[in-house]
Amino acid sequence: MTLRLVNPTTSSDAAPFREAARPLDLNGARIALLANGKTHGEFLLANVAAALQAKYGIDDVRVWTKPHPSGPPTQQQMAEIKEFATVVISAIGDCGSCSSCSVFDGMNFERAGIPSAIVISKPFLPTAAAIARVNGAANFRVVAIGHPVTSKDEAALLADAATAAVEIEDILLNGHGTDSEEPVSDGIVPGRDDDAVDAILAEFREALNNDGTEILLSRIAPSELGLKLVTSGAACSDCVMPTAAIEAMLRSAFQARFGPGVELELTDDRI
């Protein structure tokens, strides 16, 4: 089996994340809809845009489709969007790698001065949150709809679009919020913190299970965890993130909860 591995994390010398300045409203806005090619993504985006057009005097709406769900827009697409758009809306992140890449895309547009909102499905909220945290934007907001998306009928998608449009409007106008995470504990203590460790792992398991992978706790010691990633033969090759990206997300989540002294080792049966 061939795996296409995507690592949606910035280098250590990346500029600190700062979101774009917000407009007062969306009158006169030029909306770039960035589809990633996943099923129903363009339909969902079109109906979100229609909902915003019904409320505001939108100047123009244009659509771009990425060449791969789990990769960035092309350089030409990025240049075109930056030249055209005053806001960007993207969809749909319904696997681990495409959700995380959507977050990365959104952060890049924000860094370029363009307010951005992304839509993913609910099982991948922990993935999106972890990727945002790893890339210096712990409070980066995403819009989440029910999963799975591919099997939804038109009525369900229209309902999703109407609900999502309200939250998207709020993100585009009011932003993602400020980073204010503080550890709530000073390290992992076996016995005392077993339930808290399990709770963090449970959040990631739902997303990983949807991609055909499982994460197991192999060791817990004072401020130290050993984890194992097991991937089934049926795993979606385009959905699987590399070990380094998954380990970075997990480490960030545990350090946010237990402090920066937590050490984590992840073994992966793919390598």
C-alpha cells in the first residue's frame, strides 16, 4: 500500500500567527470560495455564499478548487485569490489530513491579511484544534458540521449551509479570538491523571478511527507517555498524516493540559 503523507505544520522559524483585520460588515465583499475537491464541498460553499448574499450587498463570488484535498492551493491559485478576495471560505475537511490542511490554508490567508473561515466535519475538531495550536494559533476557530458528509442528501446539506453561514459570518467579522491557553496541571501523575489522559486520547481517537487508524496508550509514567499508532490495511492513503505531524499534535494537546515538561513518544506500525 502506498501512503501519501502530508505534514501541515510550519517550520520553527515561521512568523507568529496574527489574524487579519476584520471588516465592519460584508457589504461590497469579494468572496473567494476555496473547494478542496471533496464530495459536496462546492455545493455547500455555493449555498453558504448564497446565504451571505441574501443578507449583504456582496460584490462578487468566485470559486477555486485545489488540486488535492490534502495539499495547499497552487501558487497561481494563491496569487489569484490574494488579488481578488476580501474574505475566503473553504470546505470541506472531512478527514484528518484535509481538515488539517484546511486549517493551514486558513491561517495562511489570515497571515496575508484576508479573513478566512473553514468548514470541517465534527470528528476532526480535535485534529483542527491541535494543528492550529502547533502552528501558534490555539484559538483558531473552525465551523463544524455533521459527519459523514458524502452520504448527505440535498436537504441536509442545505440545512448545514444555513447553519454554517451564521458562524462563518461571525468568524469573518469578529475573528478567531486571542490565544490564552494556560496549563491546568504541572505534569502527568499516573493514577491521578489517568482519566484526563484518556479524555485527551478519546478526542483524537474519533478522528483517527475515521481515517482507519487507532491510537493505543503503551506507557504512562510521571510526565511521560508512550503511544502506539496502528493503521489498518483499509486506511485511506490520502487521509493519513505522517507520524511527526500526529506526534506534534498529541504533544501540543498534552502540554497544553499538563505543562511544557510532558514528554511523548509515538511509535507507528507503518514505519
